[in-house]
Amino acid sequence: MKSVVVSVFGSDYNVRADSDGERVQEIAGIVDRKMREIDRQFNQGSSTRTAVLTCMNLVDDHLLQRREDARWVSRRVGVLVRKLESVLGGR
């Protein structure tokens, strides 16, 4: 395991991770940017409240992306099934 120091919302954290340090830094950068965005937007005055809102926002983004991906896969599978049916039906 590798130890990486990251900075998020003005605090440094020593993170132990199996992945490389660049990936951990990338993740910390995303969290830091989102926390600063949430803090500017809602001016919570509490890093804990900002962190919770940030987590909720990031999870919401993730769930929306998963739904979009599932819809895309479903549409793509439907197209492929119709193509197969037209090819197999023409025998």
C-alpha cells in the first residue's frame, strides 16, 4: 500500500491506497473543487455541512450517470437485437 498526502478544502490528509498516487490526487482534486463550488454556492460556514452536501451531490451525479449508461446500453442492445432478428428472420 502506498501513502499519499492530498489537500482537500484547506486540509491535508494522509491517504493509504492500493492505486497509484496520481489517481488518489485526481480524486482529491475532484472532491476539493466540488467542495469549493458547494461552499461558494451555499455558503454553509461549516466544513462538515459542506462535505455532506458535496458527497450527496457527487453521489447524485454518479447515479444519474449510471442511469444514462443503462439507458444507452438498453437502446444499443435493442438495436443489435433488431439487426440480428432481421438477419436471422431473412433465412
